[in-house]
Amino acid sequence: MSGHIHVVGLGPGDAAHVTPAASAALAQAGHLIGYGPYLARVSARPGQVIHASDNRAEMERAHHALSLAAAGETVAIVSSGDAGIFAMAATLFEAIETLGEAGQRVDVTVVPGVTAMVAAAARLGAPLGHDFCAISLSDNLKPWETILGRVRAAAEADFVLAFYNPISKARLWQLGEILKLLRTIRAPRTPVIFATAISRPDEHVQVADLANAEPKMADMRTLVIVGSSASRCVPRGDDDVWIYTPRRAAAA
Ligand code: SAH
């Protein structure tokens, strides 16, 4: 008998952002698989088996889920935010593809989640109100030259830019290089949002001009949004601003 794999996005942190569909999928599962800190956000019910693993062990996690499902178990693989955005869902399908014909028999449901970009944007107003581009700055899984080329193309096309994985302990210089590149393409007054640990107890948000934006404003839990030429800041009291990108764009 074949089991079932639910791939579940837990949202950015706050339990209020876990969708009812995600909660239902988690409740059905006999086994919960994921990166330890994400699993810690799930209140497991008695009888559920928790399989916590290291951040980098994504392919092992996918194969583990597939072997449990092949044995008839119901499994939930969890990711933060949305599981399909820089997260486990793609890894699972990569593993399924390598199974060939056996992969066709795997029963999978992907449950969408509130991705960091959307939660961060909501804090500031509507910076993603018009065309935007999401790019991971991590060069663990793609060459740095590819990242630079994509950021340059997206910046020249005047998309609002949302950067995931802007910095980590092992990747300290990349964000500085990206900001340097953007200063050659976008105006100095372009708003740059550093939205850190959104919807978690240590949430903080900082807004800078592109001219003054610095890598130290970000850490591993930061989502960076860079406005397009149309993005606007609107005062909202207490020296704070709303940022939005109008829905109308001028002729290119
Ligand atoms: N699947 C996740 C993204 C995983 S990549 C999602 O859809 O949100 C990890 C990156 O996501 C982090 O480096 C950071 O850029 C962003 N991120 C995750 N949670 C966040 C949060 N609560 N606040 C701000 N950024 C967050």
C-alpha cells in the first residue's frame, strides 16, 4: 500500500499565519519531517513521529519521506514560508523524478504557505503592488555569476526585487556586491526594505535609501525588498513610512 506525502509551508513564523489547510495536513500525518527549528514550530500530537534533520540535508529528507510513503505511511514534510519557494517541494519532486516509473505512484499534496516576501511586504504597505522578481542570493546551489546576471537583468527591467537568503555566516560579502551593482542601475533614493524575522517575537524592519543601505542591516532571517523606479514612500507618523508600488506603470 502506498502512503501519502504532504509538503507543508508553515508561513513566516507566527502560528496565525499557518493556514487551516496546513494545520489539517499536519494533523493527518503519522510522521513529521523537516529542519529542526521548523519542526519546533509544530505542536505534534501524541503518536506522531518527529524526524528533525540539519538544514542542508534536504535530499536525504526527501528520500526519507519517499521511503516512509512507500511503506504506507502518511508523512508531512515542512518548510518555512511556502514549501515551493526556495524550499523542500522542489527537492521532493527532484527525488521523485529520479525514481522513474516508481515515482508516478507517489501520492503528494503540496499545501501552500505565506512566503516571507508576502509577509514582509504586508508590514510595509504594498511594495510588491506591481511587477516584481524574487531572487535567492545564496550561491550554495547556483554560481555567483548567475546570481549577478539575474539581478542585473531584473534591475534593468525595473522589477521590484525581493531577495531571499541575503546573507549567512558563510556568505558575508555577496549582499554588499549586490547593493554596489544596484547603485549603478537604480536611483540613490530607491527605497530598500530590510524585513527581519517577520511575524516572530524578534521582528524588526528597517528602511534605507539605496545610497545608504548596508549589508549589516541584514542577517539570515532578513528578506530584502528593493523598490522599482515607481515605488513610493508615504509618511505614516512616528517618522515611519508606508511603501507602495503603484499598479500603473509608465511606458518603458
Ligand atoms: N520557503 C521560505 C524561504 C526559505 S529561504 C519562504 O517561502 O519564506 C530562507 C530565507 O527566507 C531567509 O534567508 C530570509 O530571506 C527569508 N525568510 C524566511 N522567514 C522569514 C521571516 N520570518 N522574515 C523575513 N525573512 C524571512
